Amino acid sequence: MIALMITCAGLPSMFATACAALLALKDRKQWVWFAGLAVLAGFAGLMTLNMLELWRYSVHY
């Protein structure tokens, strides 16, 4: 259950990173925006996990 929560919180960051890598391979300048979105999505995922207080689940199980 904890692994699923971490994966779901990190999916937007993983998707934006994949888009940035694909655009960088095609030499398009938009990859910078997707890289920035990946960083923001990563922080949002960490904030989501903090709001869910995931650390409490790891202590009790």
C-alpha cells in the first residue's frame, strides 16, 4: 500500500520527465518547460505524501 501511494504521487513527475527527455532527443526547445514541470510535480508529490502523513503508515506496519 505504501509503495502504491508513493508511485501514484510520483507519476506526474515521471510523466513530465519522460516528455522532457523525448523533446530533448528531438532537439526541441520546449523540453525546458517540461523539465521545470517535472521538478514542480516532484515537489507537489512530496507535499502530497507529507499531507497524507505517509511516515505514520511506515511506523505502524
